[in-house]
Amino acid sequence: KQWYQRRVAVGTFFFFVGIFSYVIFVFSIFCILFLVFIGIFSYVIFVFITFILSLFLVGIGISVYVMFVFITFILFVILDCIGYVIFVFIIFCIFFLVFIGI
């Protein structure tokens, strides 16, 4: 009877050790999966942030380029208008002086 009790005790012990090791195994797999998921998630966030940042910078670059072209165009138009006005004014002055001279 004692031998039987000892066998039951050893069997119960190994049974609980087996359950415990199985739980640890499942927990470690869960932890690994969780870490892999966190890693993938952080990588996705990193890629997303860098993508948005690059798009933002490209957008800023395009807007700056457009503004630059627009400003230079406006400047050329203004300079053209000023030059035209000065040219007309000089011709008008010459005609006026010629008219006075006549």
C-alpha cells in the first residue's frame, strides 16, 4: 500500500511538473509572439512616421519650389512693368523736350 501511495505521489508530482512546464512553454510562446507583434507594430509605426515625414518634406519642397517660381514670375512681371513705365516716361520726356524745342 505504501508503494502504491508513493507511486501516486510521484505520478501526481510529475503530472503537476508537466502541467507547469507546459504552462511555461505556452507562456514563453505567447511572450515571443507578443514581442514579435510589438516589433512588427513598432516597425510599421516607424515606417509610417518616416513615410509621412518624407511626404511632408516633399510637400514642403514642392510648395517652396512653386512659391519660388511664383515669386520670381511676379518679380519679373513687376520689373517688366516698371521698365515699361520708365521706358514710356523717357519717350514721353523726349517727345516733351522735342515739343518744347520746337
